Amino acid sequence: MEDSISRQSEDPTPTSRQGRRIPARLAAYARPAVIAGVSVAVVCVVLLIIVFFLDSFNAAAYSMTGKSVQDATEEAREIRESYSGVRIGALVVLVLSAVAALAGGVVLYLNRGAAQEGDEENGEDVDFEDLAGQ
């Protein structure tokens, strides 16, 4: 009689359901990449929202004196460009973090059927009584 439990291969490169091979080193960093990418993307979106409100406030405060931010004066140009560096930096980091999160998600998706190193039970059956010490 054969065992119904299939044995794990000793190959460090797990195979996904579609037969694509994903390096174990890459698969180990996929979940942290998704978490970090999404977290950084959320922070960048919040930063862009704050910059938008600060930019709007500066434009409103400048227009209180009867001037327009769209004027061709040096002062109006400085107000228009006051947060341009932060805006560009936040957009670049947002795109990079979204790409990292997407790449990590793709690796997790392709690796969804493969067992991880710490996932196997090694034949041990642990239930609540064992954990409770009874």
C-alpha cells in the first residue's frame, strides 16, 4: 500500500501550479515586498493629498490680496512651484512602491501552490490539548 501523502522534493525552487519555477530566494521576499510596497504607496498618497491642500491654501491666501497665482510675477511662480519637488518625489516613490507591490503579488500568485520551508508538519499532529499542557 502506498502512502497517500506526497513527499516534498528537495529542490529549493518550488514549482507553481502552472509549472513555472520561482526561485526560493525571490519567493521569500515577495510577502515583505507587498507589505512594504502597499505601506509606502499609502504614505505617498497621503503626502500628495496634504501637498494638494497646502498648495490650495497658499493659493487662496495669496489671492486674498487681490493677486492671482496664475500671474506672470516671480512671487506667483514661486508659490506655484513651492511643492513641486515634493510632488515629483512622492509620485516617483509611489510608482516604485506600486511596482514592488505588484511584483511581489505576482510572485505570491505564481507561488501559491508551492509549500514553503516552514509549512510542513514533519508528521507531528499538534492539537489544543498539546498546546494547553493537558
